Amino acid sequence: MGTVFSFDVRGGEPSAVRAALGAAVDGLHRADAVFSTYRADSEVSRLARGELTVAECAPEVAEVLELAAEAERVSEGWFGTRHRGVPDPTGIVKGWAAERAARLLARVPGVRGVGVNGGGDVQLLGEPEAGRPWRVGVADPLRAGGLAAVVSSAGVTELSVATSGTAERGAHIVDPRTGLPADTDLVSATVVAPRLTWADCWATAAFARGSRAGLAWLESLPGVEALLLTTQDEVLRTGGLDRYLG
């Protein structure tokens, strides 16, 4: 998936945790092998060439395509599921795979908290210590080494934080209507939600929409909060974000 994953697992019997970590890593490698559009032998690449049908692919292909179609519907088309006319669910795969890995680890008996970080997008479950929340720094792309906010999981057992922007990978987010890099006044869009599968999608769609339209749309989504940073150094936030800051 072209990025680095890290794991933070609190509690659980060490050998069981190590076994689960091995399975989680294997699952991430499998997701890359199945969904990578950079690998000619991946099932998604073969699907795009017409060599396979969805029914002939691994079961997770149909699952992810259905999730991607739902993301496209909810985002009113701002989250795209096709590239150059062929199915391309890669925009949803990283968040989905990281969330799935976190839930696998959380099922280990005795584990009280799990954090999985996939290239800066984070799925958090439980808590690191009794009565202490997870805390995630949101980078400020206009100030090297600075933080725009710190998100806390206090009061919730599931939390994800996902950011889309140009600071790390340049203008890589495409406007699905034109196929060109998104013409946006944002430098980053950070979404806070229970599930990383959706937070990752909504951050991408909001970034492509731009600050005002993106903020209004995010405000309409239940259980979703966001922090948007513009090229003019404006800080915009949804109405309920404050409960997660600290």
C-alpha cells in the first residue's frame, strides 16, 4: 500500500499477541496483493483487465467494492470508485485494512487497547491504560513539526483519525468529476469518526470538495467531526469537534 503500518497493543498474553500481530501483518500483505493497482498480478488489476469477475475474486474484493460504492453514494460522488473507466477501490483499502487489523488484535483475550497507524491514519480501540485515553496529534502542514490539534479518545471505546492533504504526497487527490488533481482551497482535511474505513473516505471526499462545501457536508454526517485547514491559514471545524480535543 506504499506506506508504513505500526501497532500499539496493550495487555493480553504475549504469545497470543505475537500470533495475532503475525496474522494482522499477513492480512495487510494480503490486502496489498489483492488490491494493489501497481501489481499486474493483483486481483483488482486482473478484474480491471476483464480476466476475472468479482465472483471469481477473493471474497474481500466484493466486500470492499460494496463499501466503496456506499462511500461514493454518501459522498455524492466526491469519493470515486473508478479510475480511467475501471474499478479502483484503492482509496478505501488502507483504512479498511487498518481497521480490520485493529479489530483482529482487539479480539485477543486480555487485550485492553489497540492502536493501528497506517501512514498517519489511526484506528484506536479500548484504552492504553485504565482511565487514560489515546491521544493523536494532527500535524499542521503549514508549520513544519507543529500540531494543529490533539485528538483524544476520552469517553469512547472506538475512535479513528484520518487526514487527507498535499503535505506528504503532493497533489495526489483527484476530482472524480474531471480526473484531474482536485482544485481545492484546503491543505488538509482531518476526520474523526468511530471507524477508519469511513474516516479515510470522508477526509478524501471533503478535501476534494473544498473548505466550505466540505465542512457543510461533514456536518451532515452522523458521528463525524472534522478539522479543515486552508491555504489561507484558516482553521475550520465541525460543531462537535471540541469534545475530542485535549
